[in-house]
Amino acid sequence: MSHQIYHSIPEESFKVAHLNTRSMALHIADISSHKDLLSSHVICISESWLKKQHNSVDFTPNGYQLHRRERHQCYQHKCDHHMLVKKCSKCNDKGGVAILVREGLPSSEAVHATLQDVEALAVNIQHPQIGPIDIVTAYRPHHVSKSIIVSRCHSFLQTLSSQSLKVVAGDFNVDLTKEGPLINQISTTEKFVQP
């Protein structure tokens, strides 16, 4: 099935979608039946709200593979008053990020120390026509410092191959009319454009 879906999209295109689901458990049926969304090669998800006990198979639409990072995996602290957050994020089961990648596209998670203490996940895809593509998705809860997520994502992006196409998607909870320069800092340095 995934082979047929993959070949129904023109070879020169590569479609990435982003959703803030506020619980994959509540919305996996919506995701799995949304034809436009399922035409994407990659679906980035913030606020997945997945927990250890959730089986990945239950949250993976047919024809996709799931990469996930739950909130508890993102933070090193043990409920002390960590300097990066105003309140304990680890105790809250919400948050978390995930990336769904179309089956048939070889993908692997990229792990790096700079992604510690931020809700972010990076996946490298080896696309047969386009070449290497690094997909990064991030979520910034309101209580996490804006400068921390920007600097950590920026540091991480610098570790990726200069030969790969980079796509960053996420929910940064930033008002661009007030704080645009903060996000533009990373966009300008990495030469990103916003579609």
C-alpha cells in the first residue's frame, strides 16, 4: 500500500506537514483518514502527549513509520527547579514531539547533546531523488525560555551535514510581531526561508 501511495506523488516533490495535535491518542483517527495530510512524505507533530506505555503501532497510520520523543525523554532534571524552566515540565505528561515518515524512505533519528532540555526531534531521510534531508520538529511550552530553544536548535543545525536539505517545523509559541528577531536569528544564519 505505501509503495502505491509513494509513487502517486510526482518524484520532484517532497511534502512536509506540521500539526500540533494536543494528543495523538485523541486525533490518530483524524490523522489516519485525512487524505491531504496523508499525501505528505513527512508529518511533524508537536504536543503528541505520548507516554511510555503508548505502543507506537497504535499511533502510526498505514504506510508510515513513527519516530517519537516523549516529554520525559527531553529533560534531564529530576523535578528540581531546573534553570531552563519556570516550573517542572517533566511532571506534566503533555508535550512531546513525533515525526511520521512515509514507509520506503530510509530514515534514522539523529541524536545530539544540544537537543537535551528541549522538546525536539531530528530525523535524517535518504530520499532517492533529492538526497539527504534532515527534518527537525520542535515544541516550546510557554514556560521554557525562548532563547534556550533557539540556541539549542541553532547549535544542533550546525552539526548537520552542509550537503543535506534541512526542514524545521514546530510550534515555538512565539509572537513574530513582537519577537521576530529571535527566530530570524536562526533563519538568517541557516539561510532558511518560510513557505
